[in-house]
Amino acid sequence: MAQAWAIMAYGVIAGAGLAGILQGWFHTLQGSFWTNAGAIGLGIVATAAIIVGLNALIGRAGIAVGAVITLFVGNPLSSLTQPKEFFLVHGAV
């Protein structure tokens, strides 16, 4: 149970911190600060929960398995929402 609270606290702190940097310093985010911080924090919580859960199930190898799943499965799947025009190579028809 302590791990769940730690993940949630990490999500809140990291979400607010990243939103503060991205919106307040770099000016790359628009809209409500708290909405952006919540969305970023939820993404961080989801990633951290997978890795912590796999660590609890299979030990230290779960950290590596979670990293591989996040990088090589989660990142490519996140691009599925992009329109096909974004995937065209420059100059290709």
C-alpha cells in the first residue's frame, strides 16, 4: 500500500513540476495549469505503476521488462492517433 501512495505522490509532484517548467518557463503548453499538471501526472502514474507492479511480480527484472514495454510498445502505440499526413516522408507522394 505504501508503494501506491508513493506512486501517487510522485505523480502529483512530477506532474506539477513538469507542467510548471513546460508552461511557465518554456511556454509550450496552453490552457489551465492544473489540467496540464493533472494530465502529465496521470501519465507518470500509469508508467510508474506498470514498472512497480512488474517489479513486485518478477523482482528486479520487472524494472527492465517495464522499461522495454514502455519504450518499445507504449511509445509506438501512442503515435496511432496521428493523421497519416504526419507520417509522409519529405518529398514522397
